[in-house]
Amino acid sequence: MGFNPLRISLYVLLFIFAVIMLGLTGRRVNFTEPEFYDPIIVELLVTSILAIIWTIVMIPLLAARTRAGVVSSYLFEQIGLFILFVMFLVGAAIATHKWHGLGFCFGTNACNILTAVVAFSWITWATVFFLQIAGFAHMAGAKQGLSDHFHGEKSEMRERAAA
């Protein structure tokens, strides 16, 4: 059961990084002209908003240690994390490919924002990846399946029944 504090901490980090990404991508959208925008910036903006909503849902569920139906199952958590994983991976990969040579303009406001967007998109993706690993580790440690609740109550009930 020791993985919940780790998972809650990772969700707090995800929230912080998603808020930073929201600010950076929002600044980039504001910085560009109305007739020109980068679609990948909009994708990262939307993904950041989804990550913020996801953390606002998941942190209380993990901290409260109460059952909330299917919402408190490992499957629900892993599906949500997988969606964020793919969205951040696509956003980070396309942004890296598109702005791989920003070294020549280092020091300008637009260049610094794009460099930070690329960096934080990878950092946020890695945080989601570590959350998936921590979730699977907690599930394995509690000897549960994907359909079980992520607080470990089912295993504790089995142990009480066996005693």
C-alpha cells in the first residue's frame, strides 16, 4: 500500500507541469497572429487542460481511500493515463520535430517559449509514464486486477475472510 503517497505526489507534479504547459501554450497562442497558429500548440494546450482536470479528479480519489464505483478502479485510472500518455507523446514528438533547431534564436521571447514548450511537454509525458508504472506496481503489490479498486480493499477483505 506504500505506492499511494508516491502516486499522489506524481499527480501533484503532473498538475504543476500541466499548469506550466497551459501557461506556456496559452502565451504562444496569444503571441501568434490571428491568421496564423501552430496546431500542435493547440493540441498541447488541450492536453494540458485535460491533464489538469484529470489530476483534480484523481488526487481526491486516491487521498480519500473510498470506493467510487468504476471511477476508483485501476482500469479507469490506466485508461485515462493512457489517453494523456498518447496525447503528450504526440504533442512532444511533433513539437520536437518541428522546432528541433532553435539554438540559433536562443534569447528571443518566441524562441524561449517554444524551447520551454518542448521541454515541458517531454517532462509532462514522462510524469504520466511514471504514473502508469506506479499504478501497475501498486496493482501488482496489492495482488489485484485491472477491474479492482485502487485502494486495495479487495485484498484486505480476502485476507479477513481467510483468517
